[in-house]
Amino acid sequence: MTQEQIKSIEKQIAEIEGNLRLINENESEYPEKEKIPLSLTKNKRQFEKDLQKLRDDLARLITVAPSSVALPKHLYVLTDYLNRSGQESALSGAINNLDQRINQPLLCIFHGDEYQCHDEFYTRLKVTFLPELLDIQDSEKTSIKWYYPSFPINFKDRDNFDYMLQQDIAKKINQARRNVSNKIINDCLAKYPGPVILYIHLLADDLPKSSFKSTLESFIDFWDKWPSLAEKQQLIVFLSIKYYQRKRRLIDFSFDRNDISMIIENHLSTQLSSCKRLIGIVLPKLDGITRHEVEDWARVQCRNHFLEQVDFNEYIKSKIREIFEQYKSNDSPKRIPMESLASQLRSILGEYIRRSKST
């Protein structure tokens, strides 16, 4: 039954991903964001919400799937461990600083274009990296508590932005009431014995280009004014910023992804470094993967799964070479978007497993 459920969810995921690609193509026909039909925007948000739920369901099924399932667990999750060492190293350093500034929250911003598997990176943080980094044991008393507030979009001014963000956080932790304050919210969060993480997702195109930078400044200021944390309280805020990669046109009035990247990496990093009541960091951009990084992944991550098969090393090396020879790119070194690369590697691993079982 589990195998049938996995196949069903995979099919639904593929259909939703196809619908999202169509929506992105339709949106690219509207140079000005304000002219994108509201129905298109609503459909996109609903599809993204459904997609995240399906991916969470798939991860749970894979975790409990018996060994007899034709497509084993590592076929789905192994490729999520392609190189993201730069992001993890920077995050590790920031979390280590929490020991020195124990009364302050940590705000961590990561970003990249739509083909860099933001959801998979989030899952990797949630399932393996953060529990290990925070030394979390598999216990109800020490587990990480996750909440998912929404980033304010349709706000009127700065005060309204703060109010909308505050109220949504309160709502997510079941503290929504008229006179709620950040102090009341934090007191509620402090009652949890383990680390608390707020994960907030932003689609860059949901904000007008003219106010993108100032809105993110407001977001950082909101957390820099957050009340001091209680003794032993750990509060980490993740902001994931995803931007679309539109097709080139002779005249393109859209918000270029390079503009977004520069604002995040340069301006926001500078603002975070000047915060007095907040530890803040911008992680290196989620980028495409090089051939060297894939070969390292094959040697290290695949080792535990395929070491016994003497032909695996030569098999995977030739397949990796084929992938990079066929991919057209002006980057040096050549980088393949995480989404495309992970999909191809899953197919290659599946083909190898099926071939091994048939011999």
C-alpha cells in the first residue's frame, strides 16, 4: 500500500509542478506586476501550499516505508544532499554565536532562484542539520518547535506591516487577540523547553520593485526590536526569499533576479551587521551545482549505499559526465540548477538499482 501511495503523491507533485511552470510562463507575459490577474496569483499560492503539503506527506511515507518498497528511501532524499556546505557552514557559525549573546534571537536569510529547491533545503535543515547542530535528542521535551508565519504583502505603511506580521505570528501560536504584543508572544514562545523556529517564506515578485528593499528593512527592524529572550530560550527566524527566473526579452520591465540578489547580499547584510538586539546573517545564495560538487557527493553521500557494488563508481562517474556534457551554460565552472540536477540523478540511481536487482 505504501508504494502505491508514494507513486500517487509523486504523480500529484509532478502535476502541480507542471501547473506552476505554466503559471510562471503566463506571469512573464505581464511586464508590470500590478497587471498580473489576481486569479493567477491566488492559484499560484494555492499550488505552492499544496505542493509543500504533498512533499511533507511524501517525506513521512518514505520514512516509514518498508525495505521491500521498489524505490527505496535514499532514491528520494539522497540527492537533497548535494553540496550546500557554504550555507550550512555560515549557519553553524551564527548559531555558535548564540552562546555568546544568549538573550538575542537569530535571523537567518537564505535566497535563490526558483530552480534551487528551497523546499528541499528547508527539509534538510529541519530533518538533519538543525537537530544535529542544536544537539537535539529524539525526545518530546527537547524537540524543535516549528511555526510558519506569513510574510506581510498587502500592507499600507510601516506600522501596518509590523502589525500584520505581529498578528500573524500570534495567530500561528494560538495567541491571537486584540491587545497582543511582542512581549506576550515571546513569553508564550519562551514556555517551550526546546528551540523555537519561525520559518517565513517570501516570493520576491509579490513585492513591488520600488518597495522591495524598504520592506525587507522593515522586516529586519521588526526583529531588532524584539523583546529580550528569557534564560535558556532559543528563537531562530528563517526568511526564505525565492525569485523567478524569467525568459529574456528585448525590453524587460520585471524585477531582475540579479537586482534582488545584490540587495539581499549587500544591503541587507550591512543592515544586519549593525543590529544591536539581533544576530543576523545572510547565507550564501542557493546556486547551481558544479561537476566537482556532484562527484564529491557521489563519493561521500552515496558511499554508504553503494560501496558494496564494485561497478557503481564507474557507472555514476560516466553518468555525471554525460549530464554536464549535455547541459549548455556560459557559467565557468558550469553550474546546473539543483532542481534539474537532482531530478536527473534520481533517475540515474533508480535505473542502477533496478538494473542491479534484475541481474
